Amino acid sequence: MLSPRLLLSFVLVFLPVLCSGQERPKTSAVPETCPVTKPAMQPFVPPPPYHAKPSRGQFWFGTDRLWTALPETGAWIGLGHYTPNDPTFRQKLAFWRQGFDAHTATEAKLTVTGKRTDSPAPPLQTDGPGTPSWTTDDPLFMAGINFPTTGCWEITGRYEDVKLTFVVWVGQP
């Protein structure tokens, strides 16, 4: 019969080995097959009076005619659901445009569309045209988008005659 001390030593030595096969696969990494949009060598900087740098972990993407902030990793991981019974993955997406005045805008002209590129899936859903919005000193368009599945998504924002397309990975933590 094994002594309790010897049994405990045995368990402590071999427990990590036994548990190593129990790890869940990580799905947060962007697969090489998903060509996510990455920061350019010469990054876009919005014209004044807009902020030259976006929030931490993001980069500006676009032109002064239409731009957005994207994740440096190329991935949106762990998006929540719009409601508890909603199976889609929700993201709010802001766009900016030089000269846009959210206080005087009478109609929303921004549309957002998207399709999954790595597997068949329904198109992403939106709340309709982007809503004129603002912070203290920052006029913008806000669009609510819902992804029906995780995966590699190509998203296009359109405002009048300008279009901005990028690719992101939507994943689980």
C-alpha cells in the first residue's frame, strides 16, 4: 500500500502531464487563411480637428473621406449578444468623415454590409443606416452590426460615393 505522502507526491508530479491533454483549443488566434486588415506602414492620420491617434490597441483605417478604427490584432474576440436570446455577435462600429456635422445631419447616409469569406453564412445584419452621433468634440456615425457566426468577415461601409472595405476575424475567447 502507498503511503499518503508518496501518493500526494505522485499526483503532484503527474497532474500537469495528465491535464495537458485536457486543454480547450484556443479559437482567438486569427487563422492564416483570414487576410485581416493590418496597420499600414504609413498609417492614416485623420485631418485636424480629429484625434491623431485612436484608442489603445486600435489603428485608423481609411481616408479623410471615410475612416474607422480597427483592432491592431485584426480580431474582435468575445463579442456579446445583443439580447440574451439573440444568437448573433454584436459590435458597434464608428465611422468618421471630414466635414461631417452630426448636429445638422438630417438623414443617415452611411450603410454597412458584410459577408463571411471563409465559409458559407448569412450576411451580417445591421440596425439600418449609421446614426449621426458625437462625443464632446468628435462627430461620427455609429452603426450596430450583428454577425450570425464567428469567422472571417469582409465589411464595407458606404457613405454617398465613398466606400471603405476591411477584413476582421470574429472569434470566441
